[in-house]
Amino acid sequence: MKFFIFIKLIILSCFFINVRSEQKPTLIKPNAINGNPYLSKSKELEEISFENLRDILVRNNQEYSAALQRLNQATYDLKATLKLRYPTIDLQSNGLPSYLVGDEYRNPEFNSSTDFETNQLEASLSTVIKWDIIDPERKPEIAIKRLNVDKAKNALKTIIEDLTLRAQSQYYQLQTVRAKINTSKIMVNSSKKSLEATIAKNKALLAPRLEVFEAETQLLRDKVLLNNFYRDEAESIRKLSNTLGLSDNFLAITNDQISIKGLWNNSLENTKKNAILYNQKLKELNLEIRLADKRIKKSNALIKPKFSIINTLSGSYKLGQEEVSPPIQNNDYRKNMNNTIALTSEWRIFDAGRSKELKQKNISRKKEFKAKYNKENNRIKERLENSFTQLVSAKKNILNSYIQVIKQKEILDISDKRFKAGVTNQREIINNQRDLLFARNSFIDAVSFYNNNLFSLKRLSGDLEITPCSNNIDQLRDVSNLDIVSDIQYDPCDIDFQEFNKFEMSSINYEENKLEES
């Protein structure tokens, strides 16, 4: 009976183990989902969203972590310097204990006693309390440490902003490459079907062998393009993963479709003013100028007097006798206690011109950073103007390339009908497919370029915000019917990316038996 109960327990335990192993959640998608042949099969893919880029950087990026530690070091350094305002207490001792043994012989012509001995055990302890009540170097030194903390804070903010912009740019690059991979896949499938249809027509003696060669060439060209995009995707994934600081076992991917990330509704002049006020690089240079001022004051303080209050409390205990005629009384002892309060001063009235040279050095340093500040100010204005120009240019390219995609699809549909009617040949279909591919990739590049410049303006301008798109599909305009001859005024958010992402290539697929019947 006990044996059967034991068997049942084993079966039940195995059942629960299987249930628990089946319920274990799969948090990371397997690598096979991506299908990129250039990604390591031993690494797992982790899907990353655009909104979480900054949080991931704060948690994982080592460059940010190092900058955070530098801020902590500057904070501790400031706290340590602030402690110079308070008195110090030193505990000193010349013997804890000390043992003295000695013999002395004196000239008998001048001394009645000639032999002396020493045998003494001594313990002494003194406490010194020192308070620098006037220290000309202390105030500028504390000010320098405060500015170093501000510099570390500004550097930390600069690093996270730069890393975020880099990650965003790499994220868009990955989106761009993945969109081009989808387009290339459609092109490859379309070229395969076109090749199959051309081979079927050739067998039915309805198409020459030349068209088969052209269809094969087009398929090979599309495969080369797809292979290159796979390579670019693998490189983009590795770059993004490295920037985000992911461990070696994971790679970052995104399944987000391309879209317009928002609008820049701030004027150029307002953006320039805000950039001058809030730009981290200008703040850093301004802090360097202020640091030079504090160092000038510190160099002046080197030749000013310093006043301190010192309190010294000392005590000693001696057991035994010193320099006495034998025999020595070892039980003899002496106690001593003294307390001294003094106002001391220290004034270096001549330092061979060292303080003067240090002052001139810091004056020169201040002029250097003023020049750098003006140079950086002009460079920021130039970058803002260029980003504005590139944003407007990208906005126009988005519309033109989008309309081009729509028109090119219509052209391909017409060529498809002409081919089915026997009016045209395979070459026209291949050319129109290639033009549609180029038009679609141009649109993808324009959107990516627009988004990169949008966030570059955000990075340069400080706290100015990007106006997000409303994503209200009911209010989207049909931009395909606009008059392309005139100067078109439109909102990039009007473009319906859902329709764009549903893109499918028109394909020619003839069944071989129908061709033979015809």
C-alpha cells in the first residue's frame, strides 16, 4: 500500500513540475522572428519603443553612469570643502607610554655627587583645537567647488541629451532600414511572380527569351538590394543596442512603422533666443568663465593674512625618578596638566611673484573661454538656421515623394493592364517597378530626415517642445490630388501613413494552362 502511495506522489510531483515549466512566460521574442541572416542566433531580440529610449539609457548606458559618478564626486568634494569652516580637533602624543632608562657620571671636582640614574615610565597626551576664523582662500575655494558641481550637473544633462538624440537617430535609422526591407521583400516577390509569368509566356511562345533574361536580371537586382538592406539593418541594430547599453545577450529591435513625429511650431528667432539661454554647451562655457573669476580671487588670497584660534590641552604622567643618586624610588610620580589658548596668524608677504603669475594665467583663461563662448554662440545660430532649412526641405520632399509614390503605383497598374492586353512588354513593367521602389525609398528617407532634424532642433533649443500630431484619421487630407505645379502648403501630419504601410506591389501572375489555351 505504501508503495502505491509513493508512486502516486511521484506522478503528481512530475505533473506540477510540467505545469510550472509550461506556465513560464516568454519575455523576449526568439531571434527567428526577425529573419535577418546577419544577426547572431545566440542573441535574443528585445523590442524597444521610442518612448522608453531615455529610461533605458539612464538604466544601462555606461557613459551616463560614469557622468553620474563624476557628479557624485563633485558633490562630495564640495561637502568636504565646506567642512573647512569648522574647527578641527587633533589628538597628539609623544609617548603612550615611553620608558626612559639612563646613567650619568659627573666630574667630582665640581660635584659632590658623581653617579646619577634615570628609570622612568611616562605617558603624555595633548588635544589641539584649531579654528581658522579668517582664511582668504576658503571662500573662493568653496565657490569653485560649487561651480564644479554645476559643471558636473550640466555635463550629466548634456550627456543624456546627446545620448537620447543619438539613440533617437539610430532608432529612426533602424525604422528606415526595416521599411526598406519590407519594400524590397515586396519587390522580390513581385519579381519572382513576374519571372514565373514571363517564363510561362515564353513556353507558350508569347514572349521572347530576352524578356525572360530581363525578368531574371530584375529579380537578381532586387535580391542584391534586399541583401544590402539586411546588412544595414544588422549594423543599425548593433549600433542602437550598444548606445542603449544592452548586455551582450540581447539586441534591440523595433516593429514601429515610420510616421511623422510632430511639428516645429516655434519661430527661428524664438528658437535662437531659447538656445542661447538653455543650451548646455553655452552653459558649460559660462561656468568656465565664472570659474576663472573665482580662481583669480583665490590667487589674490595667497598673499593675504590668515588668522586662527588654537586651544592646546596637554597632560602627562611620570612614574619613577630622573637623574637622581641611587637608589631610585620607582613609586615616585609626577602629574602635569596645561591649557593654552592663542590667536595665531600666517602671512606670506613675499612669494617671488607666484600669486601674480597665477592671476595672469586665470585672466588669460577667462579670455579664452569668452572667445569660445562667442564662437559656440555663432555656431549654434548657424546650426539652427541649417536645421530649419533642412526641416523645411524635408517637409517638401515628404509631400513630393509621397505623391510620386501614389502616381508611380498608378503608372504600374496601367502598365500591368497594358501587359495583360499584350500592348507592352516585360521591360516596361520592370522599369515601373524599379521606379516605384526608388520613389518609396525616397519617401522613407525624407520622413527619417525630417524626424532627425525635428529632434535636432529640440536638442539645440533647450526646453521648446515639439507639437505632436493629432492622429485624427477623419481629418486627414487627400494630398494625392493637390496641384503639384503650384507651391503647396500642407501639414505633414495630413499624410495617412496607415495607407502607406499597407503598400502592396501589383504583380502579374498568369496560370500556365491559361497561357497555353490562349
